[in-house]
Amino acid sequence: MEFDFERWQRLAQDDPQQFERNRQALIEAAIAGMPPEHQPRLRALQCRIDLERMRAKTALGAAVRLDAMMWERLLELREALLVLAGRQEPAGLARRPAAQILPFPKPD
């Protein structure tokens, strides 16, 4: 199925409520079409996307927020791939400060 940008743009301008209903239905159909084990994670991601959109004051602000979210995930994926390839230590281990181990006396 091909995405008709002009149709969606007209709908958003002429009937924003119907646009939102159609958008929600399309998202739900896409998630429902995924394997059941992936659906909870996809629903959580969509919830976060919707919250970021609501927090933004403008459509451009929402786009900026979502762009930042995507770049954050992309950089996390890049780091994971470098760790798997053995070219980088896991960030969690690299950032941990050295800890002093305290001896505890054995209970009598």
C-alpha cells in the first residue's frame, strides 16, 4: 500500500479529528500486524511517541523531539554493535567508578 501524502495533508487541514482517528487506526493496524511478542514493546514506544507529541507546543517542536529520540536510539544501537564486534567496552562498565570492597566480620 502506497502512502498518499497529499490526501493525509488535506485531511489534517480539513478535518483534524478524522485525521487523528485515521492515524490511530493505522498505527493500531501496524502494531497488530506484528508478532505478538513484539506488540507490548511497540505499544510502549507508541505511547512514548504520543507523549512527546503532546509535550511539544508545535508540530515542529514534536518533530524535533522525535528526531532526538530516534538519534538517541540509533546511537545506543551503534554502541551495542561496537560492543558485539569487540571494538568497544560496554558503556555501563566503562563509566562505573572503582569501588572499594568492604570486609564484613562473620557473625558469631
